[in-house]
Amino acid sequence: LAKHRARLDEELDSKEKVLEAERLDEESGIVMRMKGERKQNLEYEQAKLQDRTNWQKFISCTSRPNVAFENEITTYMTLVRETPPIEIEDALRKCRESEDIVGDLMELYCKAKEEGDTARQEWCMRYVHAIRELEIEQIDEATAYLLQYIEKKEANANMQVFLSWGQQQDD
């Protein structure tokens, strides 16, 4: 009797396993279809978000380059180099503009990282470093100009020139 019961339990267990396997096989098709639908919905929503972001950037009418295009970045860098700053405030203003562009590049970098596009990540970081080098050049040029013409600046009774760089709210 025990052998018979064990064999029946075994058969029942194998029958349940077969039924479970069939059920899982049926559900896998449904799950795959639902995953596909979710992926499509997510892509659609991301595209809508990207379109909205692109539209906001377009209507903002800034002279900031679109960092998705290398030629716009290089044109910006060339234009900045061709107009050296005379005053420190000009250099700081250009640095702030450049940091906005670096922010855009970092956003593009994050998207590339999300998609696993290492070539695009390296491209973004190359331009981040190039723009930051340009910022240092701008500060260096403004400082050199200041030191070259410091004697023409207003001095106090002790022959000291007082200048302040930037604003209090600057980082």
C-alpha cells in the first residue's frame, strides 16, 4: 500500500509539474507581448519628452550650440577663441555660458551611458574637457590683459588697485 501511495504521489507530482510547465509556457507568450507593449509605450513617452525638450530649447532662442552636433560645438569654441575677453567679467560670463554647454554635454553623456554607447560617452567627455580648457584660457587671457594694463586702472592713495571678480552669488 505504501508503494502504491508513493507511486500515485509521484504520478500526481509529475502531472502537476507538466500542468505547471504548460501554464508557464502559455503565460510566457502573454508576458512577452506585454513586455513589448510596455517597451513601445516607454519609447513613445520618451520620444514625446525629448520632442518637448527640443521644442523648449528651440523656442528659447539662445546662442548656445546644440551639443548633438559636433560642428556647432567647434564653431562655438572658435568664436569664443576669436574674441578674447578684456575684462574679467567678460571671461566669467563666457565661462558661465560654457558651463551651460558642459551641462548639455553631460546630459547627452548620461543618455549615451544609459544606452551603452561608449563611443558617444568618450566624444562627450572629450568636448567637456576641451570646453573647460577653453574656460581656463579665457580666465588666463583676461588676467594677462589686466596685469598688462593695470597701471591704467584707478588706484587709491597707496597705489593699490582694487578689483572684484564675479558676483557674490557666483559659485
